[in-house]
Amino acid sequence: MSTWQALSDRLPRPLDPVRSIKVKLGVLLLGSGGVAFAFFWWNIGWLPPRTVLAAMLGALITSQVLAHGMTRPLREMTAAAQAMARGDYSRRVRVTARDEVGELGRAFNRMSTDLAAADRSRRELIANVSHELRTPIAALRAVLENVVDGVSPPNPATMRTALAQTERLGRLVTELLDLSRVDAGALALDTGVVPVAPLLAEVVAEAEVNAAAAGRSVVFRTSVRPGGAAVRADRERLHQVLVNLVDNAVRHGPADGVVRITAVGGDGGVVLEVGDEGPGIAPAEREAVFQRFTRGERATGGGTGLGLSIARWVVELHGGTIAVVDGGSGCRIRVTLPDRPAATTPA
């Protein structure tokens, strides 16, 4: 804190009890005018009283007329702030001035827009999460009720159905926790040198088990060039990205299709691609699929709409890029990672 600021904080504020800026401006003009007239009277010895009173009255009226336009945005901001307290974020302030009050009004309007967007996102998040939770819970409840009522025997097939819905709930909870870390910026990368080939082998092994459980005879084909390619990254988070991409490729491709996972390493990092033989993603939807709770028109169920959003967050946290690219049939998603992450903590 500067010396001048510290001194200004200690100066008296005699007009603080006055609740109107217009009245404060009037008091200011009357006070400054009175001091000026007193100074001239002290030096001259006499002033015409009518002229003095007329001048001070004219100054007071003029100040009130001009102050109306100056204080109007402040009154509007007060009303808009009170509306915000009631949950109404649609109010805006009409701003025409270029002074400090005008800057305050423009900043207030920007804040109102941001708060409205945040409130809308919060409502959409609650609605989407409620919908995503209700589906597996309803399915699990139906399975358990059938078992309890004796409609379905507790055989392995029934238990696998219940287990699948439980796993879906677990994935949703895990993704929601990751989403909270995205919003809070509360995750740091644990980076190290990650060999690409063993990582892809683990991802494919996990995907084969999941595909078999879903009744899909998908063929996985991997390619790593050169064979010893490696990248500096957080291995757990990179594994999460690849599992999400491969899981999407399995679900959106044909049941007996081929999922291709390729990796090309170089001095600048590594380029990973996951492709399927499904209907692909329309160019107009390619950016939207990376948004929360967006699955696109080609989605057939089973996903939460959070996987690609979290994948983009992880990739960008590494300083890389992720995008849907053209080339052949189906969908191809390309991840480009630099040799060294741009930062080890979220921005």
C-alpha cells in the first residue's frame, strides 16, 4: 500500500451518512461555493447578497439536473443486483458514459452475462447428472426387483446385467469427480517418460475385456513407429485418455468392426490416433462432442457424454491438442502431445 493510499484511507469522510449522491454533489457545490464567496468577502470586504444566493441556488439546481444522468446507472445497478439476489440474471444497465461510472456499468454487464452463463451451466449440469444417474439406477432397480420377486433367477447372466449398470454408475461418479477437478484446477501432473507401446498394449487388453463383456467381437489393431517411441507425460492420465477414446470407438463402431490405434513418435513428441468404422462425426458436431454431456447424433447409449470433455482437459493440461480429423470412413480422433508438457499444474 502506497503512502498516499494509506493517508487517503485515514482522511475523514463527512458525507458518508448522506444516502444520495445527488445530495452529496449539492452539498459539495454549496460548500465549495460558500468557501469561495467567504474568501472573496474576506479580501474584498463586501459581496451582494442577492447575487451570492442566486449563484449558489443556480449551481445547486444545475448540479441536481446533471447528477441525474450521472447517478442513473448506479440506481440501475442497484436494482439489477437486487434482482440477481433473487436469481434473475437478465437485467442489464444502460451505459452511455465514458467515465468511471460508465466503466463500472460495462463491467457490471459483463459480470451479469458471466453469472447468467454460470447459472445456466449449473442448471444444465444438475439436469444432465440427474438424467445420467436415473438411467442406470432404474435399470439396476428393475433387475434386482425381478430377482427378489422371482421373475428372473439370480444366474450369471442376470448378475452380469446388474454388474454392468453398477460399473456404469462407477464410471459416471469417477468422471464427475474428474469434472470437479477440472473446474477447481486441483490436479497436478505426475510426469515421467512413458513408453508408448506398452501403454497401448494395456489399453487394448482392457478394451478387449470390456468389448467381450458387451458382446462385441471387435478387432484391435495397433501400430507404433518407431517401436521404442516414448513421451513425457502423466501415465495414468494418458491411459485415461486412450481408454476413453478406444471405448468410444468400440461403442460407436460396428459390433464386429476394427478399431485402429496408431502412434507416431518424433523429436517433438508423439501423435496418437484412434479410429473406428462407424458412421463418423459430422463436421458441424466435431467441436461439440468435446463439450460436457454431448454425445452427438451417432451415440447409441452407454456413455455419459463426459469422456471426451475430460480427455480434452487432460491433453490440454499436457500442452497438446485433440481433435476429430478427416480421413477414410468412420471417426478418427488425433491427440498430439509435445515431448514435454507445457505445465505441470493446471492453469
